[in-house]
Amino acid sequence: MASAGQMYPSGAAEGAGPGESLAVPGSSERLNSSAVNRILMEFLMYFGRAVFVFYPVYLTGYLGLSVSWVLLCMMMVTWWKKNRQWKDVRIGTAIDFVDNETHVVNKELRSALQMASWVHFPDVEKVDWVNKVLEQAWPFFGMYMEKLLKESIQPTVRLSSPALKMFTFTKVHFGHIPLRITGMKAYTHEVDQREVVLDLNICYEGDVDIDAVVKEPITAGVKGLKLKGMLRVILEPLIGQAPLVGGVTFFFIRRPTLEINWTGMTNLLDSPAFSSLSEETIMDIIASLMVLPNRMCVPLIDQVKVDQMRFPLPRGVVRVHLLEARDLVAKDTYMMGLVKGKSDPYATVRVGNRHFKSKVVKENLHPRWNEVYEFVVHEAPGQELEVELFDEDTDKDDFIGSYHLDLGEVKREKEMDQWFTLEGVQNGEVHLKLQWFSLKSDPSLLMETSSGHACAMLALYLDNASNLPRDHKEIDEHHRHGKPSKEARLTKRTAAPNSFVEFAVDEEVQKSKVVYASKDPVWEEGFTFFVHDISTQQLTVQVKEHEKKTQLGVLNLPLSRLLNASDMTVDQRFPLERSGANSQIKLKATLRILTLEKPPPKVILNPPPQVKGGPQSNQGGNVPESSAAQLSSPTQAADSHNGLHEDYSAHRRDSSLASETLRSNPYASNMRRFDSHSLLSENSIASSRFDISEGASYPEAIRKHQGSFGEIHLTVRYATLRNKLIIMVNGCRNLFRCSENGTDSYVRLYLLPDQTWRHRKKTHVRKRTVNPVFNEKFEFDVSLEEAQTRKLDVAVKNNKMFYTRERKDIGMVMIDFSQMDLTKGIAQWFELTLPGLNKSS
């Protein structure tokens, strides 16, 4: 029978000679002479502290002094310790503030002052003049809303339920505090030339006062309203005649946040049990009107079609491969939190109102899901992919990280396969593969797959219906007699039906809103479906009565019919089966083929051959060349071939000049460039991009690294009104990992040929991440003509290597401004390289 514990022989510690180590039973530690000495020293120190504390007490009693002296001494010692602690905290806080001044100031501004978005983001503008216009027009907006609520909303509410037949607005007042726009961002280069896109960050904390009578004596009301969100306004199409804009479309890209202060009988909704439910219901109503894919539009000319403005074709489709995660936070604990366990992670993936939940992986901090989801993208940039990870529990699931990605980046890159650092937690990454599919109207591009993924997308626009039967009895009467009976014609007419439309493609079902008391209902709604097999699938349309869910008409439309239609679109009135004699439904069905977009080729100009120097320069190592510009956009790629020979000649001139400087100085072989005063002349090349001596080489981990060193995202533009060149360092991704916790990185800029200490620009340090976000702006006082002759020297550096003799560079890029239009600007990712690495290897 196995024993429960480990048995030690009684003579194990006996007979141990001097200098031999002793084994302590129940422990794997061996006691040698140094360990015994350490234990004795700790005991003596403990005994000395005890004597130091208790001897004054003994001395006080021996001398017959009062106990108050002891208490006074204890109070003095306690005060001294507290004061010392407070001073240490102050000094530590001051040092931390000096080291991270920009970060601390930004954090305090965001949390304490709640600054507007234009303060945090340089591309978001402050629009005080718009707020002044809103303040002046707010009373008239209140008059319009009062008319809208009483003439449009009130009749709709009365028809929605028999219990609300007496619903009446008794007071509508939108107060004196107007809606405010805290920031506006305009898109002109990223969109079509015939449209202007504006993103407005709106904030409304108004003194709304609305009272209504539900049914005597039941009253309801709202007194105070808070609404925050981002409203997108699209001005399209731009035309060459007054009013210059064909129409205005506005909508919320994401659901805004809403807080309501209820009054009257609805004051019960302010309780925690009902407040979230009531506000969520109202948000659903707002989402059905103004949250993507729903839009509100105002046509300004007659030639603009309302259906094309309200429900344009989507921008594309994004396919999300949720592959795996790693280093997740352990949320499950045992023994009252003393023992850390693992997690049962799952993920939720959301784009707009469409969301999915992955499977749960039990007890795993490195889960693998390998699941695929598809989303229709209506606005890119604008819409975001939201990935949230949770730990499944029996009561409430624990949050273990999230990541948000603007789908405009996926549209630009076409395909992304990388690890993303989770936000809101200490550690954790999620691995996603994202693919962008464009929508084509060429049937020859159709490629059906056996993997179950969609091959096409069906877009529907439901317009209206006409001559719907009142109920199922009228349909039966029509089928029996062919026309209404004499009794039916003489009897009093019943109310018109409350109808909605149900669309179905196989198992996927979507429903329209309900239109009350109308035989000719108007819905004006859009829907999208994914199609997997065009030859066999069909669209089923059912018009149903709201209360009884009985059919008022049916339509079956094979999807193969759309393949042969013009532009793969059918827009007409369809007769309804199993309905009235002249019952029809008007809808527009558009089929589009999903085509996988290939990533644009990244043209990387290799460094030119190295210039062989004399014997002195060879002693210190060959001088590496500056890396060429990394071109990733199609426009730059087109111009790269023409400027190739010019770049090579410029590099050779710069390199020869550096070699001559080295030869003229007998100590040149020991010189090393840091981020300080230039050791070469200001006319030389950017020697900050490499070390001149062989002793200052790259770390071994970088020399052995195979693959990319990451990318940096820069925004470059010239402000003609201010005569300044503006460089925005947005962030980096997939940097070289210098430690297990990531990389402490910062970015250094030189506008060549200026490379002295006072011309250096440097971002703050982002710690423990390989995907740092900087969002820092730098300005250079140069004219436009001069800026077009300059080059920007960018280096990403590791901050933790400051005190070593190894190079801090973990990635570099050289941008030639002569190859781009600075007035239009550019915002793109640049590949990071280390030009001197191949030579030293």
C-alpha cells in the first residue's frame, strides 16, 4: 500500500561531518555552512531589533518615568514613518510625472476634464460656428419636433395597440440647452469624388420636458435626456448647379448611448430593474431608423432616387477567421482566490447589429476556435469589427479582453493575418485572419465553394405593397366566389390590416417593421442575405398579419433568375400568390458576386551596393546605406521605377561624402552615432540610421531574426495656410519583440539633411507592446518647395537598450517627399527594415 507521505530515514542527518550539507526533512533544500550562517545572522538581527524596541520600555520603568514618555516616543516614531512614506510617494510621483509627462497630462485631461474629441485627435476639427448655429436655431427645432410628435408619432402610437387609443402628448418642450458637436472629421480623399463624408461627435445633455397621457389617469413623461454618439453625414451627389448637393444622408455608425429621466407613472422605469430595459427598447427604435444599415435622407433635387440614398449597395463583405488566442487572463480561482486556475474562454464577434458567439474552450488560456464569420460592410472607413473575449461562468461571465478594428483598414490592406493585443486587460492576444471581398456584377466571377462560405450577396429593397386583403377570410372568399359576395359588399367595412413582410433564404429569416391599418403599406426598408448556392436557393417573401401571423400573400423568387437579369437586378411589382385579386408587392432584388481582393503589391527598393572605402574605413566596417522609401500604395508604386536611378545616385553621393569624412579623421573607426549632436557634417547622410564602428552591432536576437520587423503608420501632409509640414506618427504593428513582455518603443524623426540635436523629433515611449499607438503630431517649418526636396528619416527604437553598446534600432524607413503630392497628403503603412543587417551577417 502506497504511503501518503515521503518517509525519510532517521539516520540521514546523523553522522554528517563538518562541511557536509544537511537535509531538512520535508524539504528539498540542503543546509550548507553558508545557509546556516545566513539563518544565524537573521536571528541576531531579529534579536537586536527586539532589544532596540523593548529596552526603552525597560529603561523607563527602571528610572520610574511615566508611561506617557513611551507613548510620546511611539507617536513620534509613527509620525516620522508616515511623513517619510508621504515624502517618498511625492518624490516617486514627481519622478514618474517627469518620465511620462505627456501620457499623464493626456490621461488626466480625458478622465477629469472630459475634453472634446478634437483635443485628442488632430484630424478632428473644432466647429464652434456650427454650435452657434444650433444654439440660434434650437427653438425652431423644438417647434418642428413638437409638430412631428403630435402629427406623426402620436397617431402611430395609437394604432400600435388598443390600450393606447387615447395616447396624447400634452406638453412638448425641448428646453434651452441645444445639441452640441464636440468634434468633426471630414473625409475627402478616402471617398468618391462626388461626395463629402462628415463624422460628427454629438453630445446632448438637454432639459427636455415632455408629458403625455396614456389613459386617464395614467400619465407619462420625460424630464432630462442624455445622448452621445457619432453621426455620419454624407453629402451626395455633388452637382454643378444649385444647391450643389443632390441630397443629405445621415445615420449613426454605431448605436449611441442614451440616458432618460422618466416622470409620471413611467418614473418606475428609473429603477435599476427597468431602466436598462426601457432605454434598450428606445434604442432599438432609434436603431431601426438611424443606425446602419438604416439611414435617414433628405433629397434636395428631384433627380435623386430616395431608395438609392437610403439603401445603397454595401461597400463590401469582410470574412473574419477567428483562429486562436494566447496568454489570456486566468479568471477561475480556487480556495477563496488563493489558487489561480484557468479560464473557459469564448469570443463574441460583432459588426453593426450582426453578431456571433464562438464555442467555449474549457480550461485553456491558449484556446483555438478556427471559426469563420461573414459580415456585410456598409461604411468603410467607419464601421468597426468588435471582438470581445469572456470567461464562461455559472453566474456572470468575466471579461478577459477586447479589440476594435476599423474595417477601412481591412478594405485598404485587402487581407490581414496577424495577432492583435487585447485591450482592457493586462495581457492577452487574439489571432485573426481578415479578408475583404468586393461586390461584382459579372456572373463569370461566380465561384461556389464546398467549404460552406458564401459566394454571393443578395440585397433587397422593400418598397411597398398594394391592395392587400384585410385578413385570411377575405382571401378564402375571393377563392370561392372570384369576387366579394353581396353580403360582404353591404356590410360595414372592417379596418385595414396591420402587416409586415418576412423574407427567408433557406434557414435565414428577416422581418420588416409593422405598418398599421393600411391596405397599401409602405415600408421602405433594406435587407441583405448571403448566398451559398445560386442554382438551388430561392427567396421566399411572405406578407403576414401582425396579430394573428396569418399569411396575406406569398412570393417565391428563384435566385438563378437574377443571374440573367440586366446588372443582376430585378426592380418591379410582383403579384402575390394566395392573396387578393390585385395584390402586389414592389421590391428591388440585386445579386452581387463576392470577389476576393488581392493585397496591393508592396514595392520595396533594396539598398544600393555598398561603397568600398579605403583601408581606414574598412577597419571600422563598411558604411551602410540609408534604406530606400517603402512604397505600399499603388500611386507610389507606379512612380518607384522612374525615381530608382535618382535614388541610387543620391545614395552614392551621400555615401562617398561620408567615406571621405571617415578618411579625413584618423579616429573615425571608433566613432558611433547616438541620438545626439551629429558626429559627421550636416551635409552627410543620416548616420543616425546606423553605427559606424563594428563594435556597435545589432543585438544577437535581431541579427538572427528572420522575417519582417514590423510596420509603421504615418500621415504626411502640408498645411499651405500655415506653411508647415505635418507628420503624424499614428502607430506601429508587429514590431520585433525584444522581450517576453513586448517592446518599449519610441519613434525618432529627422527631416534630412537637418540631423542635429535640435532638429530631432521624438515620440514618447510605449511600454510592453508590439503594436504601440502614438498619435503624436510633429511640425516642420519649411516651405512647400523646400519640403518636396527633403527626405524623412524615421527610426523605431528600443528604449530599454539605452545603456548598452548595442544599437537601439528595431526598424527604419526613409521617405522621399519628391515622389508624393504633399498638398493632398498620404496616410499609409510603411515596412520597417534594417539596412545594415545583411552586411553584418
